[in-house]
Amino acid sequence: MEARYEALRRATEEVAAVDAHAHNLVEHGSAFPFLRCFSEAEGDALALAPHSLSFKRSLRDIAALYNCEPVLEKVEKFRSAEGLRSVASKCFQAANISAILIDDGIAFDKMLDSESHKAFAPVVGRVLRIERLAEIIINDESFSGSSWTLDSFTESYIAKLNSVSNQIVALKSIAAYRSGLEINPNVSKTDAEDGLRKELTGPRPFRITNKNLIDYLFTCSLGIAVSLNLPVQIHTGFGDKDLDLRKCNPLHLRAVLEDERFAKCQIVLLHASYPFSKEASYLASVYSQVYLDFGLAIPKLSVHGMTSSLKELLELAPIKKVMFSTDGYAFPETYYLGAKRARDVVYRVLSAACEDGDLSIQEAIEAVEDIFRRNALHLYKLNVDNGSINHETTIVGDSVSLSSVEEDVLFVRIIWSDASGQYRCRVVPARRFYEITRNKGVGLTFAAMGMTSFCDGPADGSNLTGVGEIRLVPDMPTLVRIPWSRREEMVMADMQIRPGEGWEYCPRNALRKVTKVLLDEFNVTMKAGFENEFFLRRKLVSDGVEQWVPYDNTNYCSTSAFDGASSILQEVYSSLKASGIVVEQLHAEAGKGQFEIALKYILCTLAADKLIYARETIKSIARKHGLLATFLPKPDLNDLGSGSHVHLSLWENDQNVFMGSSKDNFHGMSKTGAQFLAGVYHHLPSILAFTAPHPNSYDRIQPDTWSGAYQCWGKENREAPLRTACPPGVPLDLVSNFEIKSFDGCANPHLGLAAIVAAGIDGLRRDLKLPEPIESNPSDHASKLKRLPQNLQESVESLSADKVFHELIGDKLVTAAIAIRKAEIDHFAKNPGAFNDLIYRY
């Protein structure tokens, strides 16, 4: 049977869904408990939610997505370590949702505004909850006066609703929660005014519960919806215990549906009206204005319950009236679960309908498009032909529309960094990006991860060739508008061998993999803050020969150097700030035309992404000013070099656990911190193959140049490759982080950090010990200290023999990196003049 319905299965999995009813997400740390992700229960009843069928199934679904154990504590730990943007990206990407309609009438703790959801779906529309709007009006201080009447309330309500009518896609009522669905469409104004007066005598803030006032508000809103041509969503069926389920049967709406005033008002019955799904199906079959939405019933029921509920909806209702939504709320996982299970259940129901002879396979495929996309696009006026976004229709206010996207943004750059540390991009027109590419990605040959700095072809021995293709899938939370090119955006890409499955050669995946091991085994995450040293060059043409010469010849922290480059650096700073990158310091460095920009420490996976964006920003703005910015470690062998020193710290539950304490102190470090640093110290020669990955890197790493040439560590010793730091505010006997000097601009930041984390894991696993610190210039101890690799060949030999890196980072990726390094060694040994071209590549 599966083979016969392969096309149907593929259709349900690939359709870009419109989520027609959902709610706002919340930030991590919200008081709203994560357990509510799985249940409508509260209080003591919520404690038993883990014993429900839907909880057990849903927890396994989430754990599979996160590649962690199906244990609630493990899932929560993963969420905390990854951060909201990262987990939301995973969930929405897996859910393949192209538009979200958000009912923002629930005020969650630490709730994201609607605008923030644009990071996860290209179209975000607002659904206005009528009871919430009425309560905002009544609870306003100006409403407390005795002069307020039903007429003045109605006037204010209509005015406010009209003022936002061009910012919303639908209205919604939760009358079912307050007084039930047996709405009296002919409630008298006298009864309604009496209801308003009774509400006003209660304590503030008012929560409308009077049936007469609710019925009046409901019918008044239907009339406005007709005039504005807006659909109205109505809560029906089950929910939390605030509602009386007996009053939530949609059959109670018959008086409203029979009222000629509202015959043209499109009404959407939410939540499959469960357990009244058959009743809802009947209403949709006999009333032209009734539509059905099955969010919440999927995924909150058992598989049998979800399947039978959807079957009951389709027993009588036209397929053109049945719509998908997740009823996602608070947690991105609710969106993922709703979409994942909806696709599975729709496939089950439609394939069974084909078996029964109700549908042909082609009709079932058409039904998939209708249920997941076309019906909602049509009802909420978001589409025209073929289910595409209508480019003449705009959702405004708290939303974004594809109708004007190409007027605002032309291109989206999909960026990745290869194993040789070069930044590359594919560029997609914005319309195609938001309609297709954001979910499906673009193809990329296997060979792309085997390329060197001198040749756009795979290195021998990398095992990467032109045969085979992966997908570059945009990681949407990293999407930013390009500050120096306002009609473009850029986004970091994940490399996936198939949807949701990371490619073993993907640097971002490698870093995520080792940080997950660090979290799972030791409950620790790593934060990183990079220093960016770079040279500015200006073009000089002499006798027809083009040269790039230093921007200036000033010294370290020179005021005149900063003054001369101030306009450029101001633009760089503003652009970084616009991209969400926090700059902590800027200054002129000691090299000719050399500057440094230090970034704030953040979770290491984010730090690597933002480092790439920072360098792209610096290089591009320099180019705009007719200059060249290069991060090459040693562009001039007669001048100082540029590093990308990185400061690292370990965190557990928002506490810095690298730092020692009065009970746990080893040269200012905790036991965890000392063991981690010992692992980095022990593996430092191998780490250099990732953090100093080019032959040019070793021209920088020399004694007495503050680059760390000897294998040692020291407290505030800037000649040591590993320096523990005690910044202002940290007690003098403690340290807050450690710095690695031997990290430069040729390194892929994800691979460099992955190597450091892998080394630290080994230190923690084996309880490795640090030697005593070096308190003076390591050159003074040259006879006793081991030199770090003096060339790339030595680093590669260390990496080749390092079993820990092969295990934790992955043998295939390490093998490819080694092959690339060997190719670099061979090429630049034979072509020393080729170093001159590297200023354009790094």
C-alpha cells in the first residue's frame, strides 16, 4: 500500500503549509511551564499529563528532532542550551510552515511580539480576539466614569476595530469559554446594557463573563466582519477546564447561522469541534458560510483519536472547507508537533479514502493542497491562482507579506564557510527564497567542502568529488538584512544530506554535535567572544602597477589612526549593531593599518555565525570606501600578524562554572574549568590544524609576538597561547574565562570551536591535569617548554594521530580537513608568490 501511495505521502510531506490559527511564542525563562506544551491541563491535573498517550508520543517526536533521549528533563536541557531561536529554527524548518496567523489575545509571560515571528515564517498575520479588545476598552481608566453607556462602549469598540482593520486577517471569539455558544443574535440593548453595568461593578481588571453582553458583542462583531469582509474564527469543542464543554457544541450556533444579517460572514469552527466533530461536519455541509479547522485536536489526541476526528470532519464536509492549523502556542515544539502529526493523519485518512474508493490518488493529492494551503489562502485572502501568495494583497501591521518583498528585498545570500575557512554564498531572488528555498534549500556539490584556498576543486584524499549533492538549508533565525546593501538579506546555511539530517561534513553540524556531547555528559555549555584583528589597505597605482599599501603607519592604540578611520569604523559599528552583533571595544592595533574589533561573548554556536557576519560586514564596508580589509594572518612578513583571539567560558544554568570559588579553586578556575582547559592544553597541537589552518598562519605564530608559540598556559600572560583572564569585576584570586591566541582569520570558526570543545570534553572525561602556569615570557623557558607546531605539516601530523578528534568531530570531516591542509602545504611550498593573492580570500 505504501508504494502505491508514495506520491500522496510525498505531497503531504512537502506542501508548504499555512498555519491558520496559532498563538505567540514565549522567551526561555517564561513562567509558562514547558509541560503545558503537551496538555491543556493545569495545576494538579498537569502533573499527570506525562501519563497520557499524546504526551508519550509527542515527547518521542521532539526528542527525535533534537537527537536526544526521549526524557522530559533531557529535552528541557537541550532547549535551554540551544536557546529559543535555535530550537524555533529546527521546529519551524521541520514543520515547513509558510505562513502563520496569530491570535495574540492570550498574554503569556515573556511573550514575543508578532513581528518576532517573521524570523520563522515569511508571512505572519494577526487574528484579533474580540473579547480581548472589549476588555482593553473597559479596563481603560477613562472607562470608569459614570457617563459610559452601551452606546459609548459600542462606538469606542467599533472605532478601535476599524482602526486596525487593515492590520488583521480575521476576528476570533472565545464566547465558548465565557458563556457558551448558544448565542442569542437578538439580545436586546437593554439586556446588554444591564450586562455591561454588572461587569463594571466587578473588580478590575474586568474579565467579561455576562452572557447578554457577550452575545451583544458577538453579533456586533459579526456585523462588522461582514462589512470588512473578514472571516471570524470561533472556539468550539474542547480546551482547558475554564470552559463548560456542554455549551461548546457548534450546533448551538444554529440561530446565528440562520440569521440573514450574518449569512455572508465566513465562520471558522476551530479545534475540529472535538468531541463534536460530526456535528461540525454537518454544519459545514449545510451552511455555506461554515468552515472547519482541526488544530489542537491534532496533536493533542491519541493517533486513533486524531484520525477518527478528521475522518468525521470529512464524512460530510466539503474538502474545500477543511483547514490545517497547529494551534501552536508558547513553545515552537507545539507548531512542530501540530504540523508533523497533521501530515501523518491527513495521509492516513486520505489514503484510506482512496482504498475505500471515495477518492482517486490524484484527488487525494489535490485535497492535500486544499487542506494544508489553498483553502486558508483563499479564505483569509492571501492567494490567487495555483495557491501562490497574491502579489497584490498585503498583510500589514504585525506581519510581513510576499506581495512587496521584491520591492523591498531583491536577493538573499545563503552563506556557508568551507573547510579552508573561506566564506561563500549562493544568491536567490527574494520571491523564490520565501516561497521555496527557505524550506527546501539549494543544491550544492559534495566537492564544495573539499576546496582549498588556491583552487575551487576538491583536494586529493578528501574523498569529496563532483559526484553527489547536499542541500544548503537556510537557518532562518540567522536571517538579517544586509546593512551595506539594504535590498539584500543574508542567512547562514546548514548542510543536510536529506531533510532534517545534517551532513557529516557540515561545520555547523560538527559544532552542534560536540556541544551536545558537552551538554549531555557534563551539563555544560561554552560561550565564546572573538577579537577581530584585520589590516586596512588602500590601492596605489604606480607606473600602471596596482598595489595595496597600508592604510596608515601609526602605532598601537594610536588616536590619530582611529581618527583617520573613524568614519569607516562608525559605519562598521552601526552595521554590526543593526545585525544584532554586540561590539565591546575597537582600537588601532600595532601593525601598519591594523585595527581590532572585539565582540561580546555569546553561546559558541551563535558566536561562530556572528563572527562570519562581522567579517563580511568589515570587508564589505571597507570595499565601499575603496579600501581592502584582510584577515589574513600575515599579509606582510615584515609586519605584525593578525589573530582572531577567542575568549571562552563554561556555563551551567546561567552560571559561569569555569570560574573557581572559595571551595573549588585551581589558579582561579573550578575543577570543571581546569579539566576542560587541560584538555585544550593537551590537544593544542592538533587544535592548531583547525584554528591556524594555513601555511601562512605559522608566519604569525612566532615567539615574542603575543601569538603563543610555546605549549604552555598562564594567568594574564599574553605571550602564552592559553591565557586565563581576570577582567574588571572578577575577584583577583579568580578567573572568568580563558583566551586562545592561536586562532586566526583563515580558520572556519565552527570547526575551530568544535576542536576546542572536543579537546575540553576529553579533559573532562579523563580528568586531565594542567601543569603549573608560566608567569613570564615563555621564551625565557624555551629550553624546558615544547614549541607548538612551527608549520602546518606538524599540526597535520598531530591531528592525524589524534583519535579524540576523529571520534568526536567525525573521521570523514577530519580526513577531508587533513587532505585540504596537505594540499595547501604542497601548493604554497611550490608557489610562494601565491601568498600575495590571499588578501582577497581572507
